[in-house]
Amino acid sequence: MAVNLQSVAANTIRFELNGQPVEALEGETILQAARRIGVEIPHLCYKEGYREVGNCRSCMVEIDGERVLAPSCCRAPRDGMSVRSDSARALLSQRMVLELLLADMPEQSVSPHTPQSELDQWVDKLGVGAPRFGERPQPQPDLSNAAISVNLDTCIQCTRCVRACREEQVNDVIGYAFRGEHSKIVFDLDDPMGESTCVTCGECVQACPTGALMPAQEVGKVVPDKKVESVCPYCGVGCLLTYHVKDNTILYADGRDGPSNHSRLCVKGRYGFDYVHHPHRLTTPLIRREGKAKTPAVLGREQMHEYFREASWEEALKAAAGGLGRIRDTEGGQALAGFGSAKGSNEEAYLFQKLVRTGFQTNNVDHCTRLCHASSVAAMLETIGSGSVSNQVEDVAEAEVIIIIGARPTVNHPVAATFMKNAAKSGKKLILMDPYRSELARHATHSLQFNADTDVPLLNAMMCTIIEEGLQNDAYIREHTEGYEALKQNVMDYPPEQVAAITGVPAPTIREVARLYATAKGAMIFWGMGISQHIHGTDNARCLIALALLTGQIGRPGTGLHPLRGQNNVQGASDVGLIPMVYPDYQRVDDPAVQKRFETLWDTSLDSRPGLTVVEIMNAIHEGSLHGMYIMGENPAMSDPNLNHAREALARLDHLVVQDIFFTETAGFADVILPASAFPEKTGTFTNTDRRVQLGRQAIDPPGAARQDLWIIQQMAEGLGLNWSYRSVQDVFEEMRRATPSLGGMTWDRLAAEHTLTYPLLHEGDPGEPIIFQQGFPTASGRARFVPARYVHADELPDSDYPFVFTTGRQLEHWHTGSMTRHAAVLDAIEPEAVASLHPKDLEELGVRPGEQVVINSRRGEITAMARADRGMARHSVFMPFGYHEAAANLLTNEALDPYGKIPEFKYCAVRVSPAAAAASTPERKAVKV
């Protein structure tokens, strides 16, 4: 493995390489030492960061006093050793290996699948001529995967792809099978790649040295004009990547070595970029035609020009800002609201919330955090004084026990999941707690598939066990917390023996897991929206926080609390104030001192009343008190609960401005549509789930007359009478860091040079704090607070009319409302239609076969989707992703709110499932060619 230069001991190994003295770092191989000092030794099976195997034998070197040559990639030097990679004997061996490999290539020549493979490069450097050996029979290509071409005619069986799949991503799909001349790389049991269990992460493509695995459609053969270092636009992991661009078109993306991904990507990050080139991109401003009234019905794109006409930017901006300004001036600022975007940059989020607060003169501004982790943030602010994660994902390597609850990282945070799987393989104890039994269960020490809606009793039972058995950390409780006695009294009402019947988890299992967590030297808790998206989501998070405080599992390496953030910048958008009750850095709008500070910074008077949240805004429209909205990059016509209610609200608005890159379901309700920039078309900062602020760089230009979002926001501000003069994104960044003390020490130049910085970073030159709460908590008392939670049922329980539990979420290939991923060719080819997942026995009882259609009804709506059998599902439950407009899952969900986080109960409502009458049987599809 590659040596961590920061962790090696000061002592070095002195040896001689090609007659020159060399100092090798402790743990380095001969090849690594040679590469570090610029000495080239051929190598093909070796890849930086991967386990060394020494099976290609192209890196052979001669060591004085040894009879046989040694592979330099897996041989460590010793003091006084004399090594030659350039001796006649070593060079003869290296050339012979390369000649043998070249003989197996198509036409015994350069790779036809990549411009210059690593084998081609070494053949050129060592001057290997035409092979003297016969050709091998060449296998046919495998083009069954939508994203990856398999060309085993150039495979040299170096096993880099095997290690990429098994050891880096830990997907265990690629193997090395058969013997002798029949030996080859296989997928599962020698299945076509597109029919295997491959998740199309592309790690094998990035690892392959010869073009045997390449991006589909031969785009890898095109030489790019430029390479642009940027960040993935999808989930909160924040993977660094490189876009390869030619003629203003992104050809493909590669992972680069960032602290959150170490060059790894998932299927979305690697293959989900071409939405930016989709022909359905908005390229011209649009204004609703006169006489085309709004109704709650969703408009299809084919109706766009029937309802909207093209306009100049001047006309569109005048109409957009003018309509909002008229409502503000006649009805007051409380009659307006804005939804910003967690997909945009920090700078865009900062300007958008500033526009609403200073231009609309209201705090009615929110974004999708209200629909994902609002309850987690509410609980964290209440108990520990901060809504940020305490420890970063990479800290799983330091933990002894890892709890994942209410989350499916392999689907929603796939690269983060690879590090969790790596940790489990290295001996860490992984504990899963979820109503769904996910793929991670095979790596887990314990998998607790508890009954949905019973999080609070389960977690209280764990705390009851810890206190009953004296496993609590009394010193930590005494020095750093308050409210312990109330918590103790509460959890004693939840003994595991009583709770077992409620949760479905045996009492001995509850006790064993509680002991493991409490007694670990370091234990981390990760949670997702399975915790937060309930009316008791804040209570769920309170329990998780109390569990960490009770045992002192916080404030140290390998401990802590980590709510996995869903979208790429939901953390940053929240940090810079895109929520209704706080300014940047979670400073309360109803705190007079804070209000005065921002009035001085922004040179205007501000409203001291906390604003309305996402669902409250929709309710206010129905009540007739809210008349105008500005929505940037959000799609509430798909993401809100009880969509009929939300869509009716949007149709009632007197004036709606939508700023987006596609004609989304929400755009159909607009009066003015402003064509915006996609992620690779702009530069800005983005904050991932680890509190890392990272730089996304513009790779291509927006299409047609589409404009940068920052420019559009500023033009809207000017139309509303604000006098802004930001000349660049750097100008906005400078003001943003003044408004956000935790980012105050960051500079644009340092961020550009280092790519990623971790906050809190209060002063320039500070290193940042990967682990927080080491010296206490940012609360008034400096102590964390225990907040007891009682068991509360979901708002709507199953009954004889609606006997199934319905839950929504994301899937690996599609993300959020699908406005980006369903316009990405590879992603939509892999998962082209809406699917409802049920347990096989439930399907059997319904008389439905996988691939057939089912009708799902709730008290709010009805949808039809294809049935998929999934043994991970609990009995009498249904899961659906919410990104398919043709089967919009949120037509069914309940808008009941958590009273603290004001988050809807997406994860639990009652439904009825039945076979679709007269529906044609459709074979289930998983992957097709593009």
C-alpha cells in the first residue's frame, strides 16, 4: 500500500539504487522509493493506494547477493542493500514480460481502446519491438453495461480491477476464474457485466492499465482539450473529480485524490454528468402566455411552448422582479417567500437568502434541508449547540464500533460506504439498525431489523441497559453535560425485555449492542433520513445524541455523531443561512444583537420574526396570506409531501418565478422561468457532510442564453431596488466569510491551492478542526444537554383499509426529484422506470410477479409502479424512490410535521397495494445498452 508520509517514523532505510544512494521511508517498497526520487521502473499490476501483488513481473530488479530477480513493487529495501533496475539482466526480464504481454494484444500492437495505455507507454520507453510469439484467441467484447465496455482482448490479468472492486469499493463483483489458458476476469459467475450485480461505480475502469475496461461509446479514445478539477454535484460525500472536456463537452469524469473519496466515485459521480448536455436544457427565458391559467395539473415538457413564450432577459427579469416587488409593496414582505437550492454553491445560497431578507423583507426562506435533516439539526442545536457533524467519515478507521441507523449508505452515500466496508473488513464492529436489511448487513457484526416507527423505544432501551449495568461514563456526564437525572428517569421506563415486543428486536440483542457501544474505545454513530423524516424525528436524534453523551463517545478520534447529509451542498446552504429562523452560522434572527450585526453588515433594516418553513409556506398559500415565490433549483412539485396539496398551492400563487436548468414539474406553475447554469458551468464553494469546504470549478459554458445563477440573483436584486456590486464569485465569498464566523479564516487563494478546507476555521492560517467538541460545547453553559424522549407513534398507522407501511427515499442511480439524473443517459438506462419494492412473500400473497404493475393507494392519492422483489424489505411495507414524475411517490406521503424540526413524515404512512387491473406483464429491467 502507499505510504502515508505524515505518519512514517523519522528513521529511514539507506540503500543503493542504480549506483546512487537512496533514503527510503519506513514502509516503502523499492518501487515506491524509486518513483519518489524520479527513477522509472516498469510496472503494470501496481497502482498507488492498492495492495501490492507482484503478479505482472514487469518491475523486476536485480539485488546484489540474491540468485533471482525480485518484484520491486512488493519488495522492501534493507539498509545497505544494492539494487539495480537498469542492469542487463533486469532490463532483459522487463522487456521480455512486456513483449509477452504485447503479443497478447489485438494485432500484437497498441491498445485499440485507449489513446495510450500504460502497457503502450512502457513498451515505447523500453524500446520493445514486434513480438516474437504467437497471438492468442481473442474474446468478444461485452457491451451489456450501459456505462462500461469490457474488452478482454487487451486484458493482461494484472488484477487491478479485482482489487478495485473487492478491496477499494468492496462490491465483490469482479473475480479471476478458471485455469491456464482459460483463466480470465469474470463478473459474478462469469455473467455479462450488465447482468451481474455490478453497481457501475467505474473504479475498475479507472484502475485498468490497458483499456480492457473503458467508458462506453468509446469516449475514452477522444483526447480532451482540457482537464478541469472539480467536485461531484450529487450527494453530501463531496468526492473530488476531474472533468475531461473537448469542444465545450464533458467526455468523462475521473475520481481524484480528495480526503473524502481518495479517487473513488460512484455511478452518479462518474457517469451522471451528461445531463448538462441534454437537449431539453432551458436555454431562453420564458414568460407565461396570457390566458393560460394555472391549474394543479402538472405540465409536460411537450406543453411548454403552449403555455409559455420566449422572452429576452430584459423583459423576463423585469416581469420576474416586478411581480415580486408589487406584492411586497402592496401586501408586505410576509406575502413572499423563497426556496433556495442545496445543489447550488455556498455563494449562491448566501446571496439568495440575503435577497429574500433584504429585498423581500421577510425571513420566509428555506430549502430542502427542511425535507431531510431539519429534525437532526433542531436536536443538535438544542442539545450540543451546533448542527454540524462532530467527526468526519474517514474517522471510521479509528473507531472500534460503528453504528449506522436509519441510513442506506451503499445507495445514498456510496463512496462513504466503501470506507465503512473497509473498516468492517479490517476488524471494526459494524452495527446496522434499520427496518430495511441492506447490502451492508453482510459486513455487519449485528443487523437489527427493527419495526418501523420504534426508534425511540429501541434507543431508550439501549440507554436503559447502559445505566442498569453501570456502563455510563460518569466522569464525562459530570464534567460536560446537564439534565442527566431526567434522562435516567425516562429511559428506565424502557427495559429491553419490555421493548422487545414493540421493536421486534430480542432483548439479549439490544443489551449486547448497548454493551458493545458503551465499552468501545471509540464508537461512531451515522444516521440518515430514516431517523429524521418522522414526526418524532427530533426525538430520534435526541436519543442518538444522548447515547453518545451518556457514554462519552464524542470529542475524540473514532467517536462522535454524523448525520449523513443528502445533497452536495445541503450542509453549506444551511451554514450560510438558507433557513428561515437563522442567519449565517445559525445565528437566530430573533436575537436583537444578531439582528443589529446583520443590519450593519447589509446596511438595511431586517425583520426579527422567524420565517415560514417549506410546508408552512404551502399552508400559508392555501390560507391566502402568501402570494408570491422565487424558487431557485428546487422542485417542490415533486419533493413536497402530499403533492396534490403542494401543487394546488403552487397553482394559487399570484406570481411565481422559477430559476432552473430544466422545465421541471415546478416550472410548469411559473409565471416567469429563468434558464440557469448547471454545476459544471460555474465556479463556487460547496460544503460536504464532513464540514469540508471545497472548490467546484467551471468546466464548460452554459448553453444558449442560459446564465450563471449568481448573475441572475444579482439582476433580481437590482430589479427589487437593491444596490449590489459583486464583480465575481470571490467578492461574494469574501462577504460570506465575514458573515459566517466559522468560515472566517478561509481565503479563496488557500482554497484554490489546497482544494479542501475544514471548518471551524476562525483565523487565517488555522488548520481547521476535523473533530469538534473536544473541549466542551458551543452552548451558553459550555455543556451538552440531555433531552429525554418518549415513545410517540407515527401520525398515520396501518389499518384494515390501508394495511401496508409506505416509505420513500433515493436509489443508487437516481437522486432527489430526478431532474438531473433522469436526464443522464447512463443513469436512466440502468433504472428507466418507477419501481415499488416489496418482500417476495408479500408479492406472492398479492398474486403479483416481479415486473408486473401494482397500484398503491393512500388517503391522499394513487400511483402505479412496477413491482420489485426485495428480501431486505420488512413484511407489509413498500419502498419507492420519489424521483419519477409518472409515479410520484409523494402523491401518497403525509404532510404531518415534526413539531420541532417542521419536517414532514416521509418515512411512514399507511397504504393499500393491489395488482394493476389488466396491466401487461413487463419483464423487470436492470441494465440496458445506451
